[in-house]
Amino acid sequence: MPPLPLQNSKIDELTDARRAGSTLVLVAFLFSIFVNLLMLSGPLFMLQVYDRVLGSRSEETLAALFLLVGALYLLMAALDYARGRVMARYGAGFQSALDATVFEANHNYGQTVSVWDWVFGTRYLPKDREPPEEIGIADLPTFPMTWWAQILSPFRWRRIKQTSEALDGNEGNALHGTR
């Protein structure tokens, strides 16, 4: 069964929104690499203190190491802040690309009885579109109709699919005069 065009357009919209910020994600990834490397400066500082400073009792070496590690921590903080800003920019672009779709998805909860959308004020029907004529699983004629059978349908999915396909095949042959 080919996927519905509406579903493909939503998937394409999501893919386009992700691709629009792919360079920002790459920049944030590079910043993350350097931030993680700079996180090693604390353990390396302690190794140098135990190896060089304590053995030689050199206060100058300790001061130089301390200043170097302080500068590395400041660089790490700046890169971490920049990474956060880049990802915030990516998130804002992603959100603005999908705002209309998300707005529409947060409406029309009553799939079978739309009176609840009118009661709770969630009815959304743009003037340039007609409401869908078919709602539900139209391509599976043998889908269970009772509540318990629908609850158990994921465990019987293969059989439901096979009987629906067999039924569709027989109806197609009956329409063309062959059985």
C-alpha cells in the first residue's frame, strides 16, 4: 500500500526543517569536541601538580599551571556558551519551520465526534480546506470493530493484514470478472 500523500508531505517537512540547520548542528558538534577535550585540563592539572610541583616544590611551576588551567577553563566556558547559543538558534529555526504543523496538530481531538472540539474550543478547520471524507483505517476492511479486539489487534496484526489483502485481491478479481 503506498503511503498517503499527506503523511509524505509531513515527513518531508520534518526532514527539510532538520536539514535547514544541519550546519548549525555540525558547528555545535565541533564545539562539543573541543569542550570535551578541555574537560581533561583539570585531571591533567592534578597529574602535573603531583608529578612536577610536589617533587620539585616549585611555586612558579604551580602558578604557571594554575594560570594555564584557569585560561583553559575560561575557554571551555566560552565554547560551551557558544555551543548553547548555536543549539538555541537551531531550535528556534526548527520550531519556526514546524509551527504551523504543530499548531494544527494541537487541534481537532474528536476524530469521530467533533462536538467535543466545539465544546472545548479546539476545532480548527482552515477556510481553504475541506474536512476529510474518510477517517480511520479504510484500507483494512477486516480490522476489528469491537473494543477488546482493537486492543488485541497489535498481537494479531499479521493476520489482520493478510486477510485484508486477500479480501482486497478477491474484490479486485471479482470486479474484473475473474475469480
